[in-house]
Amino acid sequence: MGLRGDAAIVGFTELPATKRPTGPPEFTLEQLARLAAATVADAGLSVADVDGICTGHVQESQIFVPSTVVEYLGIRANFAELVDLGGASSAAMVWRAAAAIELGICRAVLCVVPATPLTPTSEEKPVDFGDMLHFGASSNRYGSPQAEFEIPYGNLGQNGPYGQVATLYAATYGYDERAMAKISVDQRVNANHTPGAIFRDKPLTVDEVVASPVIASPLHMLEIVMPVFGGAAVLVTDAELARRARHRPVWVKGFGERVPYKTPTYADDLLATPMQKAAASAFGMASLTPSDMDVVSIYDCYTITALLSLEDAGFCGKGEGLGFVAEHDLTFRGDFPMNTAGGQLGYGQAGLAGGMHHVCDATRQLMGRAGATQVADCHRAFVSGNGGILSEQTTLVLEGD
């Protein structure tokens, strides 16, 4: 049971990462439209071919989001989905699009994730950014379990909980801060060779990482993503449209998804992440193994996230991640190319589009369009997404023609 592998990514767009918006204020829908048009054009297809949409939240519509988006874009959709899994949303959009295509519901699905732009506001009715900006928590409304049992006791935000996970890892398996720092350093090398990366012109050393301020012990500032402005999108189509498209099709061969809880309070084991089941599902569906992958694009909001994902996806044994990272070259020219466009630690995290960065990274490699960071003979890729505090995880196994 699973995908046949008959749906393919045929086009993508990833906006450059910027510290602040460039140009005039822009509605989320306007940015979404730019991404959609650029992605369809990149594929060499027409907007008239698109009959499905997957997207995230937009500032202009708190409900009926998919219909708001298709109306604005002028699409007549047979499939329209709002995906709300945090950083796992983008990979989740891709497999949903592939499933809808294989079921015959539609032929071409846009998966588009704008980052929060500098949205115009009105003094009469200021824009409502929602609860996520308050207390660093996403569910602080009266009646939610997080509002009652988490926020009053200080269990909120991201830095603290991820620091706790890293502390538990250290107590369980030991800790080498220089090996952990190497994740950031190797990805920075990749970012140094990637147009549009926020750290394109800023090399990094292990010494600089461990000398940066500790934000949530044992995690340093340079082990944590930098929020940026940007956005990304991909177009997934059926086989017929994929053959008409401009670039090498990237077939969606397998996926996995696991969402066992929202807050880490309810995790059975913080070091056994949902990636274990999500990765096993993707590899099993594709009839492939971790050793078959030519590149990996691992969600890296924190270095500890990337480390646990490598272990739980099966690229190395449990507790062996630090040794694996230390022994392998993770750069595009190395023996284990990972996050070859810089990952979020090197490219930047454009809101939920940070998750789509990893889909674009793998797609770029498999299409042979990675320029200076192109990995030779690149045909298969593993992609992961992560939402919350290791609470929502999705995976993709992608394969070039």
C-alpha cells in the first residue's frame, strides 16, 4: 500500500532569503501569486494545467483558506488543502499532492508556502497575526491544554525545549559540542556556494560556533536557525504533464508521516522521535534503503534536530550520530552530501517555507540544476520535515528519471 511513484515534481521556486522585506509592503496572497506564477513558468507549463492547491495559512483569511487562494489565483481546483503541520507542512503537501494525482482527482497541484511578508495594515482594523506571536506558544487560547498545563509553568517556545532534548541526549549518549557544531559548519560551506542564501558570503568555523553565545544549553546561537523573509513552492504533476515539462521529473516514490503529540510533555521518549516511523514508511514504500540515497535534505531548525533525524531515519545507529557527523563530510563535495543548499542553518528559515527549502534542495539536485553545489550522479534523495518540538514529522523519498 502506498504511492506508485507516478507523480513528479516538475518545477520549483525559492525566493532569496533576506533579513527584512525588500520592496513595498505586500499581502500574503500577492506573494503567493508570485510564487505560483514563477513555479508554473519554471516547469514550462500553464496555469491552466493546475487543478489542485496545497498551502498554509495566509494573513488575509483565517478560515476557508484554500478557496480564498484558488479564487485569488484563478484556479479551478478539484483538490484544495490547508496543511497545518508546522515545519513538516511542506513535505506533507508534496505527498498529499502526489496521492491526489495518483487517485485521478487532479493532474497538477501547486504546493506553495509564502513566508510572512510585511503585510499592509489599516488603523481601522490592524492585521491579526494570531496567537502564535504571544508567549512563544501556538495554542494559548483559553481552553487549550497548552494554555492550561504548559504556558503557566514556563514550558513554551522552542529554544528551551530543544535545549532540554540536547541535554537529555548528552546525558544518555555523551556529547561532543565540536561534532555538533560541524553540522552548522558543513552546511555553511554549502550556503557559501548557494545564490540567495542569507549566509552566502559568511564562512564559518567550528571555533566560531562553540564561541557563540549559549542560547539554551548546550545549544549555541550558531546552532539555531535565523528567521528570514522568503518563500518557496513546487509543482507536482501526473506523468503525462511531467513528460511535457521543461526539466527532469522528480518522482515522489515514498512518504511517511507521524504526529504522536503536540508538546514534548506527552512524548513517550524524547530521543525516539516520530522520524523512526515516518522514515521507515517512506523507505518501505519506495523499496529503497538509507544507503541508496545520493543526497539527504534534513530539517535543521537546530543541530540537535538534524542529529536525531539522521539517527532515527537509519543513516546511523542510535547514539552514534555525533561520531557519524564527525567522520563524514556533509558538504556538497563530501561523502555524505546533506542540505546542499545550506539547510535552514545556512540558507535561513523563511517561516513555514523553511520546510519547503528542503524539498527545493533535493529537487534542485535531482534535476541537475544545483550549479556549484551539484552532486555528481545524483538520482535519489531523502527529505524530512519537522514541526513543533519533534512532534510532527514527514518524509519523502524522491527519484530522478
